[in-house]
Amino acid sequence: NAGTALELPSSVDGVRGRALASYAMVSYTYLDTLILPDSIETVEPYAFYDKVHLRSTNLPRGLAVIPEGMFSRCIGLTGIVIPDSVREIHDEAFYQCSNLDTVVIPDSVRTIPDQCFSGCEALTSVTLPANLEVIDTDAFSGTVSLAHLDFPETLTGIGGGAFSGSGL
């Protein structure tokens, strides 16, 4: 059904939900709003892959890693605030989220990995972490709407093609 919202419970039958498996939402074709409980500590790669209707979600406050491809091809997603608990973001986490326009990355993140925001054509506002050290290969390639970034003084490396096809 179009416009489906889903709120995951923090526990089921007294057992606390701490993880989401790879491709966990594969059967939720028309999922447009997802509310994750703060009990989730681990999300496996591609948990929300290709959820093209997903427009809105939160990230649990205890999440430490955004895995590879977590939101890859979620073309309906428009904005994301990454919680301060996140220490690592893996490759292609937001790959081809073509309507993603706003991202706030916490100071705890030191690397923006390969193709992390590649193909995010609507991306106009990115808050980079104050302690950022590396922007990896193709991290922001194809971000045609991105016209400005404030780079922190801690930045020591920018990978090949990191901004190819971007508005910078």
C-alpha cells in the first residue's frame, strides 16, 4: 500500500530488538516512513536497499556504524541527521539517494567513504564533521546540486573523483 508507515518495537515478547538484518525491509515495497527504536545497535549492510518510497526515517541514538549500502537507492529520502553515536559510515551508505538534499554528519565521523553520497543529485546542504580527516574516492561524485562545502582544517586526504560531476 502506498504511504505505508512502520514503527518497529523496541522489544517483542520481552526480547529487546538490537539488530536489523541485511535486506530487512525487502518485503515492504511501499514503505514511506520508518521509525526505528533506540534499542537498535547494529544494522547489517543493505538493510533498506532500494526502498524507493522511503521518505522519512530516524537513526537510533545508539547506532555506532552505518553499514555499506544501508540506504542505497532510497530515492525518496530527502534528509538525514546522523546521530552523535555514529563513529563510522561505510561505502555506498547513501548511494543514489537522488532526492536527499540535507545531511548532517556528526563530529565523531573521521572518514566519508567511497561513493557514500555518490549520485545524490539533490544534495545542497552537507554539514561535515569538525574532525573529518578523509573524503574517499567518489564520495560526492554526481552531487550536481552541491555548490558549497566548508572543509575542516583536519582534512588530510581527498580521494580520486571525490567531487567529480558535483556542483563544486
